[in-house]
Amino acid sequence: MEIELHKITIRDLTNGYEDNAESGVKAFGGKLDVRPPYQREFVYNDKQRDAVIDTVTNGFPLNVMYWATRDDGTYEIIDGQQRTISICQYVNGDFAFFFKYFYNLKQDEADKILDYELQIYICSGSDSEKLKWFRTINIAGEKLTEQELRNAVYSGSWVSDAKRYFSKNNCAAYGLASKYLNGSPIRQDYLETALSWIARNIGIEIYMGKHQHDNNAIELWNYFQSVISWVKAIFPKYRKEMKGVDWGLLYDKFHNQNLNVQQLESRVSELMKDSDVQKKSGIYPYVLDGDEKHLGIRAFDDNTKREVYENQNGICKICGEHFEIEQMEADHITPWCQGGHTVKENCQMLCRKCNREKSGK
């Protein structure tokens, strides 16, 4: 791969700047693709964006940026999208810096910005070489997420359509299910979640590779809508603990079952009030599959363990042998599932062997 350093003024960079949303972002007289298919959406916050403009207006050096040549003689940004868009938006008058828009500047102030020279490394090589290089570069500490990298590797018509549903501010997935999903659509968290649900048995990479050249991502979108519709029907009363639950897994296992919605809600409400249940979000999978591991049942604290151990004189309640406290474990006399609580009166100390055997019954 060949790499050459060029000095390009902001005047030339911002010439012909256009942001056409779904159609992409262009600059440098229309020759620069600012947001190729594998690039992230604009994620700089106001402070980061203003830091770029502050660097330029003070004439300080801005970190180098990287472009790659295309076969048709145009360019695409490998690294520097966030800085480039910040500069172009300011010159375009999209935001003010220190209460001044670019068009409010005096001519000499504007010329100082437009004549500022950016350090641009332009590289040429194969797609695999460019993507490999892209993986090694970070932008002002904003590391790419795994899904952003997957979008790079499997870029094409399918990714472009999937991002329309899952990766834009106020996208369809956000409007439908933001209360149920963790993360941010523009950092690809929504897309990654939907893919993890539909591709659970084969893996996200295999699924994306299989569908890379599909015309659209309607299969993924339809599946996602089915999951969220089922959740809203089965658990109609929303609680904040529903956010981030692996709803895709529960949908796959239980959506064909005839579930009693009222009984589920009654059980959820009861468990929400149980102080021994430490992981409230685990209540939802628990009421469906009955696995207590979801709940993070509160354990006995060290003070309780010591007090009960001393009362037992270090004797295991089952085998009757003496053990050091480090060799013993606290056990619920009456199990939690049978109404037992995590209190001293319901605690006994057992040796590890007896506790494992008791738990396995």
C-alpha cells in the first residue's frame, strides 16, 4: 500500500460540502466521500466538536487524517470523519463557536480558517489493506465498536438498509423499542442487539456474511418487530427493569406458548417487592423458565456467617464434622423458592461437600 502526505486547506476541503442524510456526506468538490458504508454516524458531542474549531482558529496543529483513493479517482475517509464533519458544519453555518457563526466572522478571521492547512495522508491499495489499516486507527479516543467494524467488513446494500432501521437518531427501532434496549443507535448498539437475537445459533458475522448483498434488511426488521410486539403483549405493564433483557432469547423459547398474562404480571409484581431478589431485571426470564440464577438471590453477609458458625461451634449441620469457617458455606435452611428469606434465623453453615450435595438434590 502506498501512502503520501498532502496539505489540503479547509477552503478546498469544504468546497462542495453536502450532507444528504441517507445519500451520504460529500466534500472536497464532491470528490471526498466523508461517510463510507463502514464509517460510524457523527458521534462527537458539542465539547469535542468545539475543540476541533478551537484548534483551527488558534492555528494549532490538528491530528493527521487519512484518506484512501478509489478506482474512479475519488477519495473516502479512513480516519478523520468526525473532525471533517465538525469543520464542514462550522463553515457551512450549522453551529456557532463562542456565540459566532462562521458567516458572522470578519473577512480576515474567515480567511484564517479557510487557509488553515490540514495534514492528510492519502493511501492507495486493495480493499482488504484499507480495511486492515482502518481497524488500527482510532479517532480522538472514540474507538470503533465491534458492530462498527462488522459494518466495515460486510458493507453493502444490506448494511445500508439495516442502518436505516437501527442506526440513525430517531430511527424506527428507537421509536419502537428504546425503552427495551441498552446503548445508542448511532453507536450501532441497536443493530448489534437485533443481530444477536436473530443470529443466536450461527453468530452475527455468519449472518451478515450470508446477507451482505441482499437488497434490504426487511427479514431482520420484521423479526425485531415480532420480538418487541410479543414483549409488549406478554408484559403490558412497563418497568424500567425491562430495559436490556435478552428479549430475543425469551421470544424464541416462549412465543408459541399459551401464557397467562395476568398470572405473569402478578408474579412479577410479587418478586419486585422481594428484598432477596437482587437482580430485578432477571425476574422476567425467571417467571418464564423458573431458573433462580436469573435473580441473584441475596447471599448471607460475613457477619451472619461468623455468628452462625460460632453458634454451631464449627460443626456441619449435615455430616457433623468440624471445619474451619473458610471450609464452610452458608445455606438457606428453608430454600428461597419455598419462602425462606436471607436472615440469620434461616441460615446454617455446611461444609462444602454437604452444601453441594444438598443443592444438587
